[in-house]
Amino acid sequence: MWRTIWTITRKETIDNIRDRRSVFNALLSVLMNPLLYIVLFGFMNRAFSEQAEQALQLPVVGAEHAPNLVAFLDQYNVDILPPPADPAAAVLAGDVDVVLVIPESFGAAFTAGEPAPVQLLRDESNQGSSIPAQRAQRLLAQYGSQTAALRLLARGISPELIRPLPVVTVDVSPNETGEAGTVLNLLPVIMLTAAFLGGFYMVVDMTAGERERESLEPLLINPVPRWAFVLGKYLTALGFTILATALATALFLVLLGIPAVQEFTAIQVSIPWPAIWTAVLIIFPVVVMAVALQMLISSYTRNVKEAQTYTQLLSLAGFMPALFLAILPIKVQAWMYFVPTIGQVFLINKVMRGEALPPGDLLVGTAVTLLVGLAALAAAMRLYNRERIALIG
């Protein structure tokens, strides 16, 4: 029987490879994801770097009231600009990112050693102004700290008295992953996307597609158990999906290792091969489940269009949670390992951070995902035992 299954698998593989357009579309949809994420990180890095390095354009209202403050800002790559006619309106309109307002009473209060407040106008809803506003706030805080220290020294008091609790931040993450935690959080997203989209076109074509082409019924007439046909088709799609997942993972990691890409994204990361293979093994049960669910859905639907619609929704449900988890700081809970795909995301993230995998969590996540996949495959086999499986519509 296994020889028969292997014959079916080989036939389906050859037939699908001949359809180069479908193979190209499947690989393109999977391999474009690593490229898009690399380009996204590159442009984000360039935008933030340019804003941080170029001179800060700072319109100042009442610059004549604080010449020392203006001179201090000028020393730190700040271009002091004349204020707009209506500072608040200019900030809201996006004409300027931030405006510094120095009141007329600043000079007298500052000279008397009293608090001399200034205003920094910015639009909180304008994300593009966040970096200029932060730079201005840091410089103003630095000027205030220096002024306070000088005043204490003038009175014979050590400035250290106003810093009773120095805080030193220590990064305890592994050196090879600490600076690239955000981008490594995207690795599960890329792997899950490939797991759900890698064999998508192939599964639909081998199930709903054959039914539409009326080529399924002649196959089912053969004296071979129908479950063997399903298993042969499943193994074909499974092999292609594993290949697509491996290619997407390899492409992402290879791109991160190219010096030009590292310079473009400002991310330098080195992941040991054991961690990579561990991540691939963790994602394998998801591939098993994804292909089985796609076969079940495509076997149940009435035509190719309907099969594509539902399997695409399944794909979104599969990898979108991983994308949210890559962005949102969610603390892992024990029950999350019982949810397929979500448990794998946390396990892969642990591997990328160099942490030890909890055996219980690994076993639960793997077992639950495999059980869902096997149940879906068994349900698909049961559908193929129904006579109406070969009917169109």
C-alpha cells in the first residue's frame, strides 16, 4: 500500500511541477515576505537615522529672553529658526514639528535662581514629530541639569547630592540577539506565513481544481482505497510546503547576514545553526496542521473560487496572531501553548533569545497542533469516501 501511496505522491508532484505558473506564484507569495520585511526595516532605519543625525529645525518664540539657552542649543546641532506667526496653528498644520516658547519672564526668574518654565509645542497625533520633540526635550533637560550643577558648585555643594540614585541599565540578552530582538520576532511570522501559503495553490488545485476539471472521478474509479489518494495528495502538498518554509526561513536569515543588508537595516545578528534547526522542528507540526486543514476545506467546498476564499481566510487566521505577537508586548501564559501557532511563536522566540525550552510547553504545543492536523486529515479522508465528492457544485 505504501508503494501505491508513493506512486500517487510522485504523480501529483510531477503534475504540479509541470504547472510552473502555480509553483512560481506559490513561491513568490512566500519568498516576498522576507524581502518586504527587510525593505521595511531598512527604510525605517534610514528615516530615523536621518532625523536623528540632521540638524534639528527648532523655531523659537522669545529667543532674545534666553540667549544662553539659545547658544547652548546651537552648540548641539540645532538650527534656531524664527517663529511662525501662529506657532500652535503651524504645529497642527504640520508646517513645523516642534516650537519652543520662551516667556518674557524667563530671564528674571532664571537670574533669580527660581524655576523658569518654557513651553514645547508639538502635535502628539503626528508621529513624525516624535523624534524632533524627543531631541528637544533631551537637550532642554540637559541644559537644566548643567545649570543646576553649576548653581550647586557656586554654593560649594557637590552636584552629586541631587543624583542620589544613579540608574545603570544592563542588557542581559545574548549578544547575538539583544540588538535585533524586534526583527527576530518576525521570524515566526515568516515561517507561519510560509506554512500556510506554501502549499496553498497546490492543495486547492489537487482537490477543488480536479473536481472542476472533472478529472477526480476517473481517479477514484481505480481499485485503490480513497484514503490512499488523500494521503498521497497530502504528502505532495506537505513536501512542497516544507520546502517553501525552509526557503523562506533561509532567505530571511541569509539576507540578515549580508553586510550591505546589515548596513541598510542597522541590524547585525548571528544565529547559531542549532537554534535555526530547532525553530524549523518547532514549526513542523504547524505545517502538518496547515496542509491538513487546507485539504479538508478544499475537499468540502464546491469549487476552486470558494476553496481559495476559505483557505485564504484560514491562512490569515494562522499567521496574523504571530504578527500581532511580534509587535505587542504580551506576556506568555500557560494556556497559550494549547493554541496552535501561538504556542509555536513563543517557543521560537525563546529559541531566538537563547533561552532553554520548557519540555512541558514544547510537548503540549507540539501534541495539540499535531492532533488538530491528524483530525483534519482524517476528516478529509472521510469526505473522500462520500460519493458526492466528485460532483461539481
